[in-house]
Amino acid sequence: MDPAVVLVLCLSSLLFLFLWRQSSGRGKLPPGPTPLPIIGNILQIDVKNKNKSFSHFSQVYGPVFTVYFGMKPVVVLHGYETVKEALIDHGEEFSGRGLFPLAERTSKGFGIIFSNGSRWKEIRRFTLMTLRNFGMGKRSIEERVQEEAHCLVEELRKTKASSCDPTFILSCAPCNVICSIVFQSRFDYKDQNFLTLMERFNKIIKMQSSPWILEKHNSQSEFTMENLLSTVFDVFVAGTETTSTTLRYGLLLLLKHPEVTAKVQEEIDRVIGRHRSPCMQDRSHMPYTDAVLHEIQRYIDLVPNNLPHAVTRDIKFRNYLIPKGTTILTSLTSVLHDDKEFPNPEKFDPGHFLDESGNFKKSNFFMPFSTGKRICVGEGLARMELFLFLTSILQNFNLKSFTDAKKLNITLNSGGFISLPPLYKICFIPV
């Protein structure tokens, strides 16, 4: 048979299969833009700004809609009420982890972030218990973070007020906190073992397929070497990259808004002074600083569409039937940038978290760590680190850039999984 005929027949069969799956299953799912055969809606989504596309779709199809990545349907939840209803009110049904191709190839379903079902529940319980045993939520963890904040300040002094890229130093600090929890010891920033650890995060996963770490799998237990390594890797990566990226973005925003920086430093001088280290008790007396930290996290929108969830069973949600296993994307951008809760959401404004009297104002819309059963296990540690690291830096240094503040580029690069700040250089001028 002519190869061209074979190709046409194959493509026709694929098209028929696609249309059949559409007609048999589409009616159960929420509405959405009409997908093309094979490639789905990929041409209708701005891959560099998926949030913009999702916002447009929500205006057309409502807060619950379906898009196709290839032939795979993904249900998108847009807006606070919808996200809350799914992740909190129906937390168990939406607690699955959706497919994440890169992670599937590396984690293979192990660890705490990308696992599912009973494995995820068992490993999450174990991780939380272990972290608590190591001091999470206790004074001992705060002391570790304070020690690291002091080391961070000393490392910044070594820059001698010269212009530098802060990426590496700001990554070392949160990584060292995790080291102090897991290994019960921190490392010097120049320690070769520590440098090797940071450089080889991406190689840890490869070790999982090495014969020397395989144990016989006990079908009654999830405590295998594969799970242990994946869980430790998850804790290191999640505990390092998210905090360091937030700090790096936060300092850039403070460079861009020197008037905000000045108010934070005034509050530090008044509440803490210059002769003792910041502690977590100070935060309740520093409403403006607390508002700035919240606004940094709200504004940068670190994980715009959250990690993918999946429904754990067939569920009727807002009159739609979502089949078990369907991938769910929850738009955290639509929550953190809600213009009714946060007027002018595209503007960096600590006033979003302050009342008329200047007191800190909580918001249910603040969910940079997600919410519900899959909320980040390290949320408490991350918030502690952000407060202690940032106040320690501003207690000891003035921030300076050779670029005029008005010309600083703070454009979000949100085309990928997380929002990244543009590269920049900063001077840490000792106070």
C-alpha cells in the first residue's frame, strides 16, 4: 500500500478517535474553547502568559472551563470562590496530584509533592511528624533561622557594598536551614560539600534508578529508599527555591520602591533597634513590615496556576460531571490578583494588607502556598524565613542600585511553572 495512503488512513483514524472521545465525554465536562484534533487548544493559549488566556476564557465560559493540552482535557478553576469550593469545601475529592510530565519522568510518583492516594497520605503524615520532631513550629527552628540570618548578613558584608547578583547567596540561606534540620548542622557558604549539594540537586533523581539504592518493595509499606530520597529531594527543592526566589524578587521590589523600604526600616528601628536580632514575636508589632511581606508574595504570584491537582473520584461540581483522574488547574493568579479584594492588583501596594488605621489586615484571598489538603507543608517555615531574613537584611543594610529606580525592570517572567524575576544587581550598603 502506498505510504501516503497509509498516512492518510492513520491520520483519519486518529481524527475519528478524537472526535468520538469528544462526543462521548465532552458533554460531561465544563465548556471551553473548541479544541483542534490532536493538538487541542494549544494554539489558543499564549504559552508566555497562560494567565491572560485563562482570564479571557473565564470571561467567555465562566469560572469553570475545560482546555485541551493535546488530547488531554484539563479543567481550570478561576476565581476565589471556585478555588475555595474545590480545594477546601471538596478538599478530599480534589486532593489528587495531576499529571506533571517532567515530574513523572523524575519522581516516578514517589515523594510528597507528586505522589497520590494512600502513598501521599502516609508520606505526608510521616514528613509532618518528622519535621515537628526536628523542631518545626518550635523555638529551636526559629533559633536555626536566626543563626542563618546572622550568617547571611555576614556574607553580605563580604560584598563590601559592591554591586552583586544576589541569587547565589539568597539560595544558600534557605538551603542551609533545611540542612540544619535534616543533617542537624549548617555549612559555610564556601564549603565544598555544601556547594556540591546545591549544584547536584538535579542529579539526586538519577540516583533513584541506581541499583545500590533499591530495596525490595514491601507492598504493605511506603517507606522505601525511593520514597525517602524523593521526599528529601522535595523538601530541599521546595524549601530552597521558593523562599530564595521570593527573597530575590522582594529585594528587587524594594529597590523599585525606596519609599516602602524606608518605612520598613523605620519600623525595624522602632520595634527591634540595631543591637538585637529580629525574632518572630516582633512581627505582631510590625504591621507595615508584615503587610510588605504579604504584598511581595501576592504581587509576584510565585506559582501562578498551582501544581496540578486531580479529582480522586467522579464528582459533580457546579452541575458538571468531572471524571476521576481528570487534571485540575487552580488559577492562584485569579485569587491573588482579584481586583475586588485588591484594588489595582497589578500595582505593588502594601496597603492591600492594611486597614484605615494602619493595622495589618488579613485576607482569605492570600493563598500563595495554595490551600486545602495539598497546602505546602513548609508554609510556616517559609513565612518565618522570609520575615527573619528580610528584616535582618534591612536592619543592617541600605539597598542601592546603579540603575535608576524608575527604570528598574520588575516584569514577571511567568511563562513557566514559577514566576521568576529578571536578573539584576544590588549593593548592600552597611548601615
